[in-house]
Amino acid sequence: MATSNKSTLEEARAAKSKAAALLTALPVIGIGITRIGDGYVKVNLSESVADTAGPKHVNGVPIKTEVVGAIRSDDSHFGANGLSQENGATFPRQLADLE
């Protein structure tokens, strides 16, 4: 039987902080709050883990995990000056490079 999540944004924020502390042993690359149905805390993983690893709920807020892979830099969008020319806008690759 599926459970309905009626958690508030404040409850999801609190669950996100607690989930971060509980998931330190997993290959977490990001934790966020996303609206799927009535809301979730979403955990992005760099690789698969056992289904039993990590909580399914924190403080009543559902935790959704997804394997998104490792984060890699895609330098193909950057010119020789280190600036992106994507979609007509210019963005620095790293702000530290501009100092």
C-alpha cells in the first residue's frame, strides 16, 4: 500500500539536513528537495548501492535515491578564454579563474 506524503517544505528541509548526516557512508554527490507527487528529498548517487542502504523516510518525509553517475567537467562548451558562449550568454568556468 502506497503512503501519501503531505510533508511541508520546512519538514522536507529538516529531513534533508538529517538525511545528509545519515548518508555519509554512501556515494552521495548531491541532496536536494524536489516535488514528485507531494514532495521528496532526493539523493543523487554516483553509483548503485544496495536497496537496503540508507533510509526510505526521514521524519516522515520520503527519500528518493537516483544513480546519476559521477560529475564531470564538460569543457567542450568553453572557449580558450575559459568562458562559455552557450545560448548567447557568457559564463565563467570557475570564478576563481577570473581573479
